[in-house]
Amino acid sequence: VHRLTGADISESHWAFFYRCYANTYRLHRSSPYLNEAFFIEIGRRMPQSVLLVVAERNGENIAAALSFFGENSVGISQLYGRYWGALEYVPGLHFELCYYQAQEFCIERGIRYFEGGAQGEHKLARGFKPRPTCSFHKIARPDFAAAIARALERESGMMEMYQDELEERAPFKRD
């Protein structure tokens, strides 16, 4: 497993990452919504904020995970896990690249917060406590935006109950 940042990430790394990313979408019967040029541009425009973790076996790259890191608006360092992909299935590899390697990176760099991504009760067993997250999207059509806002308002109460339920199952001792 190799952790790459900044100038250590070449266009060939981005091409490999995109192959993994697109393959994983196909395996889940979906279409990738980002293209290879997007990832190359991310690497060009903000290399200081990118962590690419690549797994190889017998000298051949087989999987990769992409995270972003930096300081938030109040100066707190954070890492956000975001994209993953593989060319073949290897048990446990997803968690090694997306979580364990990212956690080690945070410890080594003194990064205070690691957001492993939204969703996933399976993260409880790996030491992640549930934490609300948000998404910032601008919906162009006002009628559609209003419908989404109403649905999110209804959902927010249910999400609070769900978070409480997950907190009860967190693998940490309570005071």
C-alpha cells in the first residue's frame, strides 16, 4: 500500500484511479458521475489537499482510495474520505485503503478530524461514531428546490432518532 500526496501523484496515477472508480460503479450497476479529466484537474489545482492511497499486489496496482485534507474555516485540520475503486475484489481491502490508511495518515500529520464519509452502520465496528453531515447543493429549479426542502425537513427528525439509535451501539465506554 502506498500513500501519495501532491506532486507524487502523476497523471498515470489519476488514470489508474479513474479505472478503479469507474469499474466499481459498473459493478454496482451504476454510471460514474465524474470523468477522468475531473480527477486530473483536482490533482492539478489542489495537489496540497489530496491523499491517494494505492494498493498493489505482485507489482500491479489493484485498488485506490481518494481523500481530501486541509484546514476548515476556523483552522481545524480535517480529512474527508470520498472515493474508492478496485479492479478486483480483495476482502478487507476497502477498509484498509479508505479507513485504516487514512487514520494512520491523520495521526502522522496531526490531522484532528477524519470524516470517513456519509452512511454506513458498518463503520461503528471500525471506531467511527455517528456524526451528522450535510451537503451543499444549489437546485436550479425553484419548485424542485422547494420539494427537496420539504422532504429534508421531514427527514431531519428521523435522522436524529437514527443517530441516537446508532450512538447506543457505539463501541466506546460511556461515562
